[in-house]
Amino acid sequence: MNALVDPAVTTGHSGVAPGEVLLAVDGVSLSFGGVKAITNISFDIRKGEVRAIIGPNGAGKTSMLNVINGFYHPQEGTISWRGQVRRKMKPYEAASNGIARTFQNVALFKGMTTLDNIMTGRGLRMNRGFFSQCLHWGPALAEEKAHRRRVEEIIDFLEIQAIRKTPVGRLPYGLQKRVELARALAMEPELLLLDEPMAGMNLEEKEDMSRFILDVNQQFGTTIALIEHDMGVVMDLSDRVVVLDYGRKIADGPPEEVQASQDVIDAYLGVPHGD
């Protein structure tokens, strides 16, 4: 069982079995004015896997994540979560249903400490009312202590004990990315969306982040969908890879198969597209 999950303060995950489809993208198209960001994309994410979404710059990868977590609403197609079609779900609704997200550019409260930033990820798990929390007494106090224990466990897991009281604005970029991962884990997600989790990192930082991602997936059973440009990382971490280019899907399958695809090779080499 996930050591970070406490039945007293969580709502529990779905009954989707490992290997079954957790989220399905079916014929999704997204446009901004006359610009097509995504065109007729279909793929699925299975419970318990690491699913990579890759492609050259401008391929529509981040737009795809924004559709999955409800930030964008596609003009065509559907997103199904746990077998149910979702229509115009808001990001906070996606979060409350078990989908957490990190961002390409770190989105943290720079003046707050590492601990306080991670605690914000527990907001959806807190059941006591606003006034009870303000009084900081009785059941509300007990609930806060339980949530703080979960956060301390995440801090230990990600090996960031030394920076727990440091304002995140003072941290190097690699540690800020780790704090953002910690905040997402504090939500106890069933599906974790990682948008370029290793961007801007040196080799040692990438190795650490790769290890943590694998541990989250293998030890906690968290399903992960990630965007990543480092093909070595993608090949090492992923169970399956979907490749986008100019907003269209050009490949989908195991890493070795995708890596050998001529369409994928051409896309990364910048071979011109025909009309």
C-alpha cells in the first residue's frame, strides 16, 4: 500500500485494475482561432504505466496535457476518465478526481517555504470548514496534524529534508522542480501529469528525478504521463510512447518500436512535410 496514503484523510482511488484503461483520449481536436494545436488525436493511458508524450517543439504536447486536466476544452472529441466521458471539467474538478499536474515552468509560491508549498497540495484533502481551520482547535487541529505527517513523509521520500523551511525562491532550479513534484504527490493522485520534469537540469539532477519518478510509479502504483525531450530518459522510463508532430499523432507503441519509426526519425530531424 502507498505509504503516503492515510484512509482517515483521503477519499480513495477508483477500482480500475492495473493494465486497464484509466484515461482515454478519443478523436480530440483543439484550435485557437484558425490555428490547429491538436488534430484528431486518440490514445489511452493504462492504470499503473508510465506513458510518455513526445514530439518536436510546437507538436501540441502541452496542449494535450491541458486538455487532459481540464484547462482547455477541445472543440471535437472526448476525454474519458475511469470509463466516464468528461465534458468541460474544470482543473480543480480534475484535481479532486485524482489528476495532479506539474508545469513546464515551475509554478510555486516563491516566498513560501518548501513545507508550506507542499501543504498547499493537501487543500483538496481537508474536510474541516474554514472557521474550524482558523480556530486551529479540536478536529481541525487533528486533521492538520494528519496532513502534515503526510507532507513530512513526502519530504523524506524526495530527500529534501534540508530545505523544508527554505523559501523556494532561494532554491536552485532542480530543487524547485523536486518541490513541485512533492506538491503534486501531496494530492495523492491516481494520474500524475509531468510537463518536462527534467527541463533545465544537469545530468545528476536528471538521474535523481528519474529515480523518483520510477519509485512513485513502482512503489505507490501511481500512473504517470510525462512530456520529456530527453530521448534517453523517455526510453528508460516509459512503458509506452505516443508521438505528436504538428498536432497529429504519428506513432504510438513501446519505446523501441517508436524509436525505430521512420516518421518519428523524420520529425526529429526536421524533414519537411508534404501538402
